[in-house]
Amino acid sequence: MPGAWRRPSSLAAVGAVALLTGLGAGVASDLLADDGVSAQGAALAGPADECAVVQAAWSRSATLQLGMSADDPATLRRGFVGARDALVDVRPPTAVQDDWRTVTAYVGTVADEIELADEDDVSSAVAEALAGLDTAAMTAASNRVTTFLKEGCAEAGASDEPTG
């Protein structure tokens, strides 16, 4: 019976991660569509372009997680590994750097465990990885990143300006 109790919590956690990043996907997709920037075509040329690259990575990460299902281990592997890969090499603006690292570490920890697991053990690997993580901290960090991206990375320029 203890195994049965772990499964619902892993389902809830997978759903929470997908929901949170899904919100980010919608925000980033809207912003990218408005600016005509694609994830593949974004080039770094300045703060606005840097924001577009971050938005594209966030959107890609979220999109990869939307189809995750605890009943289909292959979707968990694709979702978490793809999300990690979409976020890990991005240099976010200073204003959300710590939050970005929190989300990336969370998703990355689960992805690393899944990559090591046999296909039959993927759901268990997710549950074990999530047991050692702070989902509340990741949720708060994800919300702050999503808000920042929704606002067009407005704080990025302000935080780089000298005061005085």
C-alpha cells in the first residue's frame, strides 16, 4: 500500500510542474508571436533580443512538459529531459537569475534521475527525485520568472542601470 500512496503524490507533482511551466509557455508564446521571434531564429543583439531568447527557452521548456503523463513513462522522460535541456544553457537576465536557477535545478534533478532509470522505473525515479526537492520554492520561482517574462523583461534594463 505505501507504493500506492507515492503514486498520487508523484502525479500531483508532475501535474504541478506541467501546469506552472504551461503558464509560462502561454505567456512566452504570446510575447514571441507579438514580436515575430522564433526560438530558432532569435539572435543575441541586445537586451530586447536577450529577453526574446529567454522567453523562447521558457516557452520551449513548458511546451515539452505539457504532454507529460505519469501513466506514460516515455512522456516523463521527454518532458523533464527536454525541459532541462531547453533551460540549462540560457543566460537569464540578472533580475530572474536566481529563480531561473531554482527552476532549472528542480527540473534538472528530476531529468538526471529519469535518464538513469530503466523504462519501468521512470515513475519511481520521478517520485524519488521530487521527494528531495522543494516544490513550493520552485513554484514561487516559476511564478516570478513567468511574471517577469509576461512584463517583457522590464526589470532587466533597470537593474543594470547605475543608481545615483
